[in-house]
Amino acid sequence: MPDALRAELVPVSVRDVLSVLRAHDREAWLVGGCVRDLLRGVAVTDFDVATSAAPEAVLALFPRAVPIGIRHGTVMIPTPDGPLDVTRFRAGGSLRDDLAHRDFTVNAIAWDPVSGECVDPACGAQDLAAGRLRAVGNAPERFAEDPLRALRAARISAALELEPDASIEPAMKDACGPLRKVARERVRREIEALLMAPGVAAGMALLRRTGIEADLAPGAREDGGALIAALPPELPLRLAAWLRGTQAESILLRLRFPRRVVAFVTRLVALHPIDARRLRGDADVRRMVGRVGESGIEDLLRLRAMEIRVTGDSAVQREALAALRDRIDRVQRAGELAIDGATVMATLGCGPGPAVGAALHFLTDCVLEDPSCNTREALIERLVRREP
């Protein structure tokens, strides 16, 4: 057994489930990512069990269990340490058959923390130690079983910083067409994880070489991976970096991203590069801030600053961007209304409600057009004079 696989790192409740199954003459093993991450020395909170028991037998043994994927043989057992997914052996019904049809060797390792026995027929532990990503058996066959594995190859290699072996890339190219039929929600989850991975530049380069990126995001720029890697791990910011120059809204909607994410990232892409905007006066600056908010303006500035650095670090561009940042900061500092909601209510003789918000919006527009009116007296006068 590899030294990294220490039973005390596995919660007692998980070991208890394995012991109950084995006490009833059922095989039960920890499998997949949890074993892989224990070998890497990474703290694990999500454990998966593979068993010879049918889901009906698991439900009978554990009265609180929930059949979350009975068609695939999966039952969720609530434990004090969190939910535990228990799945019947796939393929031929034995542990080795199950492991033979998993995606990558690093995910095809089984371990019983109760007995200490480890089963690793594909030598996944060796591949993990060597920094190598290798499919279990024949890569085209594994990817044909589930085309999403082509995208997972990029994501896992980026997340674990593993080098794909020579068979992975051709298999990814072959899976490009079938991947179009995979549920977009599944694709989106892989993209999200890839964009946040430490080795995202290499993962994105792999998607580009295999044609998968062109299918997912037509028009995405070649420097996307390098730019994403240079930015903080914030999903909207990294999505905007990836989708510069594309039809971002339609791509994000196709991938089933939440509407609020779609709206925010689409605005960032539309306003990028921020230093190319024609901002004639302070009112234009205020309108732009109003369009994306202060956090959005900061994202646009960070995105452009890092893009300049990645694509050549032009001193002229850096100086122009710094001047724009100073201008935005000055306008933001001067842009706070001189009165608040309480003053509006006192002036209008009303209580909290939509009328107060409408009045503040009206006054903000007044200040956008004429910053000199942003005094308490002038704004109250404008409010009193405002037509109902």
C-alpha cells in the first residue's frame, strides 16, 4: 500500500459504511478522485464507494439512504461527515471490470482503508508520481464511452498539472464531434473547473490544438490561456478573458451559465478594451461605471492591464491605462450624491419605497449631466422642482 494512503485520513463514518457492506459479504472500496487525492497528500471531503451490492441491497442496509441515480446503480448515504455516494460496479460486475472502464489511470485506483488493501491494475499511482495523464487501456475507446472525457482530459491535466501521454490528444480530436451531443450543463461544469485550475494555460492550449475550443467558443483568441493564467482565479474575470472578441452572450447561454453571469461577462466583453472607449467627459465615465458597477470597472482595468503585459507590455499603453484609472478614480470619488435616502424621504414627505429609489435615480442622472449640481441644496431644489 502506498504510504500516502493512511486510514486515519478517512472519516470514521465512511469506514463504517465500508465495514457494514463487507460484513454482509459485499465488496466495497473507495475509488476515483478521493483515492487519487489522498495519494497526492490533498485533504479529501468527497468520498466515493464502489461495491458489488445492488442499489436495492444498499437501500435495505442503510434505511436513510437515498436513490439519487438508481439507473446507474448509485445510492447516496447521509453520514455525519457528509453525503457518501455508493455505486454498483460497472461493466462486468467485478472491481477490476469497473476500474478497466474508468477514464484515466489516476482515477482507476481502489482502496479499502479498513483492510489496507489497494488495487491499482492500471498503475495509476505510478502515473501520478510521474506527472503523467494516461487513459485506462485504449484512449479512443474510453472517450467513445463518454465524449465528455475529452474535456475532462484538459481539465484534469490542468488541475493536477499532469502531462497527457501521446494517445490523449488524437483521442480528443476524434471525440470533438460526439462532444457536441453531451449535455451542456456537464460541459459547463468542466469548463468552470478548467478555467480555475492552476495549469489552465496548458489545458486551454490542449483544447485549442484538438479543435474543441473552436467548437465551444468560435473566435476565442490564441493568447486566452496565457491571459487567464495571469489573472486572479475569479470565474467572471477569466470567462471575459477567454471570450474576448467572441459572441460571448450566445456562447455563455449555450453553455447554460446562470443569467446573472451571462449578463455581467457580456458587459465586460462589450466594454473591453476599456482604454479604447471614447469618453469625452466625466458624464461618459459615470455612465460606464453605472453600466457595469465599480467591481466591473475594476475587472475591466485588471483585464486590460494584464492583456497589455501578456501581449507585449507597451509602455505607452500602460501609461494611457494608468491615466484612465486616475480619471475613473477621480470621477468616482466626486460622484457620490450629496444627499441620501433619508433626505429624500424628508423632502418628499414619504416613507421607504419605490418612490425613494426613483428619486435617487433621477438625481444621479442630474449629476451625470451637471456635476456642479451635486450639493445638498441644489439636489433638494431639483427634487422639489421635479415633475411628479
